Amino acid sequence: MAEEKPKIFEDGRDMFYSVAVIVIVMVALVAFTGMCSFDRGTPENAPVNKVDEKTFLEIEAQGESFPVRLPAVPDGWTANSARRSAIAGENAPTVGWVIGNDGYLQLSQTAVPLDQAIEGFDGNVRQLDHTYDLAGKQVSVYTSSEKDVRDIRAVDLGDVRLLVTGAATDDDFNALLTATMSATPLPSSVTSAPTT
């Protein structure tokens, strides 16, 4: 019977084979769950998940005390996400649109005061960078010194704040803001409490 070599004299092949077996087992287990996928196609060829933003916003409007609007976005925009977010602890219906092959914008509507909405948007710190006029309203642009934090463009309509973020052209940002500002509020079953 051959003597076993002391571990100190074994080479790196043993460790390589051990790691290889572990990786193969992990890949097999993850593939078995079906919770991952591999697409050899390019991102622009991948299908866009479509959602019904109209129905979502109509349902949200029924339960909110602030006016919720459905913007008539330009042709070629595809709503691919719709969810009830929380901004500063308050509900904020949020819809995202894919624009062409490389653009994306997200609109959140909230009753939270503008300064609190910016502070509580996603936990990132942003400062007011500049403002500009759009369709008779002031758009405030909030930026961050962190390069991976996206800007927010905000409009205070008095009874609701519109917050838009994403990666798109200035024209696209302005198109979404204008479409939302000009939209008639959706019907609501909630009556705002009178202020004293």
C-alpha cells in the first residue's frame, strides 16, 4: 500500500479539482431552480416587458387623496413598470417607460412636500442644481455628486409633486413632464379633508 504524501507536498491540482467540482455542482443547482437565464442576443433585441399603466394609475387614483394623472406619452414609448412606491413614507404611484433602444424614464406622483420628496426619494443626497420654466411651471433639477445617482426633475403643482428620473434626452424629460402636467386628474373616490 502506497504511503500518502503529506499535504504540504501536494500540488495545486488537488485544490483546482475540488473547486471545479464545487462550481459544477453550484451551476447545476442554480440551473435546476430555473431562476436564471442566459440570452445570447443583444439587449436592444430583447423583448420589453409591457404593463398596463392606464389601469394601474386608474386604480391608484381611486385610493389617493391627491390627483393622479395619466400622461399621454409620445408614440414609441413602452410602459414596462408600474408599482406603488413609498416616498418619505407616503404612497407614490410610479410608472416607467422604455424609450427607443436606450432611453428610460420613471414618473412618481406624490403629495409629500417637494423638499421631503427629494430627500426621501431613494436615500441618496441630491441638491438643487438649477431651475427652468416649462409650460408655465417651474422645473427644479436636483443632482448628486455621486456619479451613479441619477438626477431628478421635479414640478410642484400645488396639490401633487411630479418627480421624473431616468436616462433620456432633455426633450424626453420635458415631453413626459408636459404630458403629465396637461393631463386631467383621474377620478378618485377619496375626498380630501378640508384644510382649516
